[in-house]
Amino acid sequence: MKLLLDTHIWLWSHLEPERLARNVRRALEDPANELWLSPVTTWEVMALASAGRVVLTPAAADWIRHALAAAPAFEAPLSHDIALAVHETGLRHKDPADRMLVATAQHLNLTLVTADQRIVKYANARILAN
């Protein structure tokens, strides 16, 4: 299975793995599964750190580089087609990061791993719910 990690799932997998549901933890640890990460997640983590909503040590950019090296994932491309698909996500809220991640999952045929109930309930994409 090809799993696109929502931002909080990626952060939890590094900082608070106990927050991951057993089925999600197993899926992330299964070597048969491919883990994917979007540059949108990098952008969102940087925004969260800048706003003080998440504290990363060392500095956020260094933490992200280390986390990417420690647990490599495929980089989900961000394309014009994905940006255009944002309007077809089925989401009823306006969070641009969520909409981009759902569009990425749809466009690249990935399963989005998330605990966000707004996405689980409304997105027109394959979801692995935490």
C-alpha cells in the first residue's frame, strides 16, 4: 500500500508514536508499504513551528532534515494538476494544507493516513484513519 502521511501523523510518528492507533503503527512499520510525504507537510511543519504550535529541537528546518534522513519517504510531487484538483477534494473546510494533501492522494492514487475527522468524513480519497 502507498501511504501519504498527513502532517500530524508524520509528526506523531517521530515525536509521539503512542498517539498512533495500532493499525496505523503497523501500516507505517510494514516494509511492504511505501511511505510518502508531501512538501506541503514540510511547509506546514515550518508554519506550526513559527507559530509556536509545535516545538522542535534543534531548529525546525534542521529537525525536518534529520527526520527525513532518519525515516526516508517518497516525495510526493506538487504539480499544477494537483493544485487544480484541490477543488475536487470533497472537503467542506478551507484548510489549504488538508486540501492539497487530499488532492495529492487522489491524483497519485495514494492512501492518506490521517486522524482529521473532517478529512475522514468528507474527502473523496482512500483514507487510513487513525
